[in-house]
Amino acid sequence: MKTPRTFADTLADTTLKSVFNPYRDHCVLHDRDDGARVRKRNLVHCLEAAIEAKVDTIWIARDLGYRGGRRTGVPLTDEVHLTSASALLGGIALDRATRGPIVAERTAAVVWRVLSRVGAPVVLWNVFPLHPHEPDDPLSNRCHTRAERDATWPFLTALIGMIAPRRIVAIGRDAGLALSGIEIPVMTVRHPSYGGQSEFIAGVHAIYGVNEQLTAPQLPLLAAQAASGAIA
């Protein structure tokens, strides 16, 4: 797994129960016929661009969400923000893998609002790089298990080896705890969900030395825009 392509190919070969692998699996409800291939190509393009740009920071959350990375193949990125991800990494080609209306994710909306303010490219990832769901509900989110984390941990170490970051930003307490043994500086910020938007924004701004913060009235507006898909 020394190159983005071999990394993505190996990740696509991973199969776990009650887990959707966006780089291998096909969603009969929403995917284009070539959806898995498109998502894998998106991931490869992101990693290749990050290596070429010598990106020095990885942002890591806990799991892929069913409205975000499950659909796009790009962690912490919904379809609304594929163009933002493309622009941040120098205009790379990132394509939709699904049919029908564009779907927004609230977490992705906040993450990309902050990334647009920071202006520095990062690699986005998850402790568990696939989408864990409830056994009878593929379009649901759940926390990955310790066994699932252990099965996919080599991908995190391989990613760190490829990117060679000088620091990691852990998004949320769960991600911070999971990354506590990493031999790279890890700074943990509040996850933006469940009322944590303002603390997340303040935490990231502090890391990057950004003074401007979203005001309290802007936060409900941001959530409403994310829910409607209006944030671009």
C-alpha cells in the first residue's frame, strides 16, 4: 500500500459484515452503475494531489457517514462540497458516484466552511475508513467496533506513511482516543455534531491561528443550509 492506487485497491478488497465499502460495494438505491469505481478514483486523485502538494496535516474523524463519504468516496465530504475539495487540492477531477438529487451532510457543511476559511489543503480521513451501519438499515450510521478498527488499522498507518504529516487533527473525542498512541502530534477538537459546531470552529481556528469565528446567529443558518443542500 505504498502508492495511492495500491492503497485504494487494497481498501476496496476489504469486506466486513454490516459495513458498506464505498470503494467496492454498490448501493442499488442511489449509485450509478460505476459508483464504486468513481469513488475509488476520487480517493486516488485526492491522495495523489495531497502527496504532490506535500500536505502536512491529516484531519481524522471516527467513521464514514451515509450522507457523506459513503456517497462520494472522500471522507468528511458530501456531494455539495466535491467542488470545494477539488479546488482545495488544485482543481483535481472529482465526480459524483450517485444518481438523483445532491445530498448534503451537516458535518461536511461545517467542516468545509472551516476549511474554506483556513485555506490550507489537508487530507481528510476516518479512524474506520468505511461506512458501518445497523444490520437491517444500510442507510444508518453507527460507531465501528474494536474488531472493525483492528481490521482496518493498517490503512491508517499506511496513509500516515504515504503522507508523512507533521500533525494530525482528531475530530471528536472518540477519534482523539483512538489516535492516542500515534507517534505524531495529535490535536483533538470537538466534533461539530450534537451542538459542537462553535467549539469545533474555535478549536480549528486556534490551531491555524485564524481569528474570525462564526457567530451564534450564523450557526443555525449553517445547519439549515446544510439540510437543504444550499451550501456550496
